[in-house]
Amino acid sequence: MEIAPVPRPRPLSAVGRLVVVAAFLAPLTLLTLLPVMLGLDRYVVTSDAMGGSMGRGALVYAHPVPVGDLAVGDVITFTPPRSAPGARVTRRVVALDAAEARTQGDARPMPDPWTVPLDQPVQSKVVLAVPWVGYPFTGPVARTTWAVAGLGAGAVLAVGARRSALARRRPGALSPTGVSRVIT
């Protein structure tokens, strides 16, 4: 009785590996580097005030526009009056005059309790929102959580690479089905 060799999956060629790496890196590049090159600012929506249009976890891209170009219905990102420095919110403009804008979240029944002073020459206007991409950054996640997640992913990759290297070194090793490979 002759034992037939177990077919091994063909390893990826250099071109195949390049395609896999490019398929992984292309979305990351589009979401991070391209907006920077186009002069866009990135923000993550951390509240439910904008509802279905830009819900919690959406990644929004904003571009500075002259204040005179703003119109009712535009979505802007700004620091609310009397808030901590760096605290930004994204809201829709519902009323506008030369000196200030009234804003409201799409999921809120009433306008915000503040007005946005338009005393700067430019204002960040949202041009694109990508849903769910920013979800990992919306909650209070400790640095240790990110470190453990990164170490876990690295461990999985290391075990897979080690297992693959061992399987290549032992030509008579058992296949995953338990049948010994015969080399003819």
C-alpha cells in the first residue's frame, strides 16, 4: 500500500505577499496620511449628539474655511464656550449671523445652550465622516489595555511564524491531518 503525499498549500510568492501587505496598508494610509496631505483635520465623535448622521465612533475630517463661507446646514467642529481647552464638538449650524453661529446636534430636539463666536478668520467645516472607524478611541481605555492588546496580537503572530518555520524544517513531519508525508 502506498501513502499519497498530502498536498501542501503553496506559499505566497513575493508578489502575493506584496498584494496582501498593500491591501492591509492602503486603508490605513487613506485614513491617516492622505487627509494630512490634503490639509484636513481628523476628529473622533465621542457623543451621540449628532445621531445617525455622524454617530458615536465616527471619524470626521474637517477643513478650515473662511467664516464668510459658512451657511446654515453646514457641520462644524469647534471648542464650545466655557469648556476645557482642546475639548471639541461637532454640530450642525442652525442659525447664522455675522458675529456668531447657533448650533444643534442632529439627535437633539433643541439648539445648544451656547452660540459659537465667529471671531476667527477660519472655522473647521466637516467634509467627510467615516462611521465606526474611531470607536476604539471613544471610551476611557487605559494605556495598559492597548499594550495588552498589542502584545496579544504580537504573540499570536510570533506563534504562527514559529509554527510555520518548524513545519518547513521537518520534511517528514505529520501533516495537520495526522498522515505522514512521504517524499518520493
